[in-house]
Amino acid sequence: MNITVYLGANQGNDPALGRAVEELGRWIGESGHRLIYGGSKSGLMGVLADCVLNAGGEVIGVEPEFFMERAVQHTGLTRLIVTKDMSERKAKMIQLGQAFLAFPGGTGTLEEISEIMSKVSLGQLDAPCILYNLDGYYDSLRTLLDHMVEKGLSTPERQAGIRFARDLGEIREILAQA
């Protein structure tokens, strides 16, 4: 399965993030899944890619040209796809993905997984959409989604495909049902 993971190019300041991303990367590599991600060697993105590769897995990075100019691309990937811009990058990552996971990240991670959430909600994408809610990271987003339903601006049916997982075990369970 091609698992598209959205996460930050920063390391973060919580050691739990590093441990969890290493665990996720090892599992993806050892389980025979393929990682699709943003292509960077920096921060959590680089750690994830390295862990997948070190566990014998394949990694496809998708990076826009302007990041190439900054030399942040990971040079040891199975394959690196260079796109003209962020819009093309996002489209390629969706095209390649069979499951979509948002690890704790910044505004870019939120923006990318929001598009997946919308496509799943509208029935335009039939794939697992998982927010890795490590230590409650996405609790506020879950509250906001519930608030949308309370206000009649969304429905539980529309949001049924948006899943929250506390740990790798729950992620594995969701993907096993796909």
C-alpha cells in the first residue's frame, strides 16, 4: 500500500514526536508498504524517510522545484519526483497515495490533510484519511469537526471517513480494514 504521510520539515521540541515518527517509519518499511511524502531531508520528514529506507522499504519523495533550489531534497530516496509548484506536488501525492496520514505538523501539514478530508467527505476520494493524534495533538481539530456537525454545517456521514488514531496500533487497525 502507498501511504502518503504529511508531516513537518521541522524537528519539533517534543522527543515523543521523534520516537513516534521513527516507529512509524520502521513499520512502513518492514511491512512492505511504500512511503509517499514531501521529499525533504529536513526535520521529521527526513527522519521518517531514513527510517523507512533503513527498514528496507521504498520511499517516493515529491518536491517542488523551488525546494530543489534550496537543496532540502533527500538524495537517498527510491525515487524523487520534481513538480513545478506546490499545487502540482499535492496533486501528485494524492494520485500516488492509497492511504493518507497526517502526523503532527505545522500549517503545511494541516493544509494538505484538509484537502484529503474534504475529498473524503465529498466522496471524491475513497481512501483512509487518518490524523495521528499523538498525545492529543489533533484534539482541537476533532472538537472543531464536532462543532461543525452541531451547527448543522456538516454531518456525521460526511465526516465518517475522517479517522483519528492515538498510536501506531490504531493506524495499523484502520489500514487493515481498508
